[in-house]
Amino acid sequence: MFNNPFGKLVQIEHALTAVGYGQTSPGIKAANGVVIATEKKTTIYIG
């Protein structure tokens, strides 16, 4: 995991941003940590 200069975890910040956009972001809590996943939709430009 990577910390930014303010001590925050970058991956968590990105996950929270994704939640703010209304994307699907399930989380699973385990005894030794957590897993947060999100769906990234891409746009294909033809032309």
C-alpha cells in the first residue's frame, strides 16, 4: 500500500472517490484486513 504525504492510504482514497460516483464498490472485512473492489467502466471511441 502507498501512503501520500499526509499519511493517508492512496488506495482507500481512490475507493472512497469511486463510491462517491455511485459505482459498485463491495467491501469484505477479514480477520487480517479488508478488501474493497470497484467496477471501472470504460468508453471505447470509434472514429
